[in-house]
Amino acid sequence: MKRIVILSLVLAVLVIPQVAHSGAYVFAGASSLDEVTHARVYTGTGGTLTPLSICIDISVNPALAVLAEGSVVNAVNTFNRLRSVPNNNLAFNANTDIPSGQVDFESTLLHEMGHCQGLAHPNHATESGIAEPGRNGTKSTVGTNAVFEQVAGVDGLHGSRDDLRGDDLNLHWYIRNQNNPGLLPAAFDTTTMIRALTALPGGHLFAANADRDVLNALGFANTEAVMQQGAFTREAQRILQHDDVTTLRLARAGSDRTQGNADDYTYQLQYVGQLNNPTSEACNLRVRIDASTGFAVCSVGGVGISTNNVRVTTANLAFNNATNWYFTPGPNTVAQIVSDGPDPSTPGQTYSVQVRVTEGVGIVITGEPRGTVEVRDGVGGSCTITLAGTVGEIGSCNLNTSAVGTQTLTAHYLGFGGWDSSLVTTSHVVGAANVIFLNGFE
Amino acid sequence: MPIRCPTSNRAIDARPRRATVAPLFALLLSASVAAAEPTPCWPQGVPVMELRVTPGEMAAPGKELRINVHDNDCVSIKMPDYYRRRGEYALALSGSERAELQSLLRDLAAQPYDHQLMLAEASRLEGARAVDQGHERFAVLDADHYVLTLRDGDRFAPSVRALAVFQYAERYPEIRSLDALQRLTARLISLSERDELSLLQQPSAAAEVSR
């Protein structure tokens, strides 16, 4: 009996097959190269969709799970704002608020939440079976010879425009005639984006992906797509990179991949709290912290909604309960509108908005917050401040509008490296212009 | 000075064994002994069973969780540098734990796991479930890679390899081989979560260098 037991087990030999279900969108593959995967809330009809809910499942490890709440709220806000930075969305060690030896939960969560909305890795990643550094090559599927042909090319960088890829089939959407993952396209649809290699600029051999080394060579320092696979201790990546936003927004052009028509959609993520073993209807993205993974995974079910369009049906995120996570309590920066004057202003009068961004209480990061602050007046006006990162810095920019009334000014610090995005609002009054009559009366 | 397993006071299965079988799982396949409190131990000899878990998102040398069950009932557990309890630890199996592992191993042997066959069965199940919405697909991103290796002295038994065991098991509880692998894997991993692990080797500092 015992011998049977052992021999049976010994015979259970296997080799893990190459996984073909991943692409720049989760379910794209050899038989569906141009397939786009949409979030659960999209069924083919455009418009402002029902919010996509996310919760923390406290049926397992509740004491640990509740610590994740601040990170979940931050990540929800990050996806809802859908803003990206051109560079410096990565930071390491003392340039972050992450204590030594810890792994940033929010950065990992952001990556897994991207998967659970339909995004795959822009790079080969571990599912390809390719070892480092080759797995940084651009996401593709094997061609007729059934093997990946990943050669870095002259620049020695895997994932760049000169990779030699044999008959591999590209799965990564890139900007037509630019093939630069550090840029944003003018529109987010197939007029500007393409998956096939037919719109590469002259001399380019394959689609480039937003790998940190590739982007550095293109002039974008400390930058990488959040969806690029790979995490490290004491590394912060809580800000979306252009390629992340481009891929999300291409999906939101709807099933026809054309921006500006009826099947375009938008949706917001909504944190619905701590729930006990929720159904996927009650909680579309379930976050658990348990031993079902050695680090972090997202498992998704999906179903076709039309040709080359799939929607996620179930999405579960799991994070390892033994990992030395750093749980962010909230954004580590505080944006403040110091003044907006003159307030009230008159229609058409220029007024100045002064903004300061500081580290949150108890936060210690080398240097001072720097980067871009966008100021909007809620009626179509906007201006931009660039913070240089000097001590006590207050930046300013000017707005003016002809719209009379009380407006909501929003200053949105986009974040930089280890400094999180933060947002503040205040009101500003644009009053009717005073008209002085000849008799001295208004 | 490490503390050794109290092997001498352990009840040994007196039933006859086949010579080819005895070296492999000599202890795991013996009869259960009286339940005892877990005792610190020092792993001796080659492991008779090893589980390695390599995460997709944190895939690099030294980043895997490794759990070795030795033939003196001592379990050594190597936790990667990003765990709260990084380093190498040991734990003595109690008699009841040994018996439980033995039972789980038998279950898996009765339902040998093959990842490709599991995927085929999963696809068949999705087809059977499809009613209104059509055939669903399933994917696990950043899937963990599990390798379960059994050894017989110097002879390596072929390894059982699997991806995302727990995620597939949640989706396809009907697949018995997957369920058996999941239960054995879960039990082994649960050993690493015990409070009374004894430290064998000081942890190395977590690498804080990005590629």
C-alpha cells in the first residue's frame, strides 16, 4: 500500500506550460491579439457606469486586514484621478517613507488593482518562463516556432525598440509612429494607438515597453509603468505612469476603440469597507491578506462581450500575511492653498493662487516635495505650478474667468518619487463687476 | 548549540516495510505517535519533502519560501528577506502533525496532480458552467510557482509543479487532485506561521537595491 502511495506520487511529473492568457490586456493571446479586457462594470454600453466596488475581506486575518484600509483608499483615489506623471514615479530607500526592510503595500496593491481591472504586464513577466533580464522584454506571445525569441538588440536593453524578436507576436499597445512609452498620446483610441507592429517608426524593430531601464534611456528618470512586474523592499511606486493611464483609457474608448462616441465609458472605484467573506456582487474587487500567496496575486474571471472585447467577471486580490508590509495610513503629503487673491475677483480679472505642499505629520523623506501642482477652477480654467523642492517653497500661478459665482478651486499635487499625490480645495468668489454711474451710484 | 530532536523517545512504526519504501518518508509513513507539544529541533539528513513557493511579483533569487521536512521529523523553514520573520527556522513535528501530513500525502498520491491536466479540467468545467454569458476564462496574474519535491536518500523523486494553487482551488473546488495539493500545501505553509519556531540562522538584511 505504501509503495503504491509513493509510486503514484512519483509519477505525477509535470512541466508548467507557457501561459498564453496574458497580454497588455489580461486575456489577450495568440488567438486574440487585439483583445481588450474591460473592468467588470462595462458590459458594452457606454456612459458613466456603476462604481466598481472594492473592499477588504476581514473573514481572514482581520487584525492585519484592517491595517490595509489607508492604502486601499489611497489606491482608489489614484485610479479615480487617473493622472500620471512623465517621470519620477519611482523612489527608493530614504527617498520614501517606507521603513528599512519593509515592502510598500500600496505600491503592490496599485499593481494588482490594475490587473483586476483588466490590465496585464507590459513586459513578458514570470508567466513567460523567461529568466531575468529577458523577462523585461515587451509582452508578446510565441509565434509559429512556439518559443519566445527575446534578444536585447544593440542597446543591450530588453524591452526597447531595437529588440530582436523573431516571429514573436506583439501584445503591447503603443503610440503610432512614436513607440515611446514615456509619452501620452493625443487621444486614447486606435487613431493614436496600435497593437500590430505596422506603425513603428523607421528603424524600430519591436514595441517598447515602460520598463525603468528603457525609460531611463529615453530620458525619463526613475520611471516605470506600475503594471510592470517586479517589486522590491523599500520601493515606492504609488503614482501611475503614462503607459498605465494610456492602457486604461484605451479600454474606456469602448468596444469600438474610438474615443468620443456613445460606447465610451467612465467609472469610479468605490471603497465599500470591511466586509466578511463578501460575494463578488457586493464587492467587485475583494482584498484578502492570507497565506494563499507568497506575495501578491490577482485572479480574474472574464467573459467575452463582443469580438475582441472581454469584461472581467470576478476579481480577487490576495496579499501574503507573512510579508513585512508597510501600510500607508494616508497620503504622505499635504497640499495647501495658501491664498487666492484677490478674492473676490471680478470677471476676467487675473487672480493668483499660491500653493504649498509639505510632508505629512511624522513623515521623513529626504528633501522636500517637488513636482507639478495642477490648479483648476471648476469652470474650465486651469494653471500649473512646478515646485522645485526648496525648503518652505510656495508656488503660484494665475487664473481668470468670466464666470460669475462661487467657484471651487482644486489644487492637485501629482506626486513625485516617494511623495504621494494629494489634493485640496477651497472656494473662490468671482463677483459681478462694479459699474460706477456718473452720478456716483452703482 | 542547537537542540536536537528527541527522536529516541519517539514511537516507531513496528509494521514491516518494503525495503524500497522505507528510506523515503520513513517517518512520514510510520504510524502516528502520541500527540506531543512541538519541540525545538535541528534538521538532520536530507529533506524527505520540500515545498518551494516563488511569487511572481517578487521573483528573484532568494525570494522564495522554502519548507523542508526532514526524516527526523524536524521541519526547517527558510523565510525570504521580505517576510517579517526572515531567516531560517526549525520546528519539530508532533505525532499528530506527522500523521496529518501522512494522510494528506496519501490523498495527493491517490489523486496525482498534473498542472496541464488540471487546466484542461478547469476549461471543461468552465464550459459546463456556461449558461447565459458564455464560456468564462480565468487567469491569475503574478501567480506563485509551487514546487513540491520528494526525496529518497540521494534519489530525487520528480517534483510536482503547480501555479497559483490556492486561486485555482478556490475557483475549481471540484478538481480533486487540485484540492489534495492545496490541502497539503496549506498544511505545510501553516507550519511556517507557528509562533514557536526556533531560529536556526540569523536573517540577512533585506536587499534594498532595485534593479
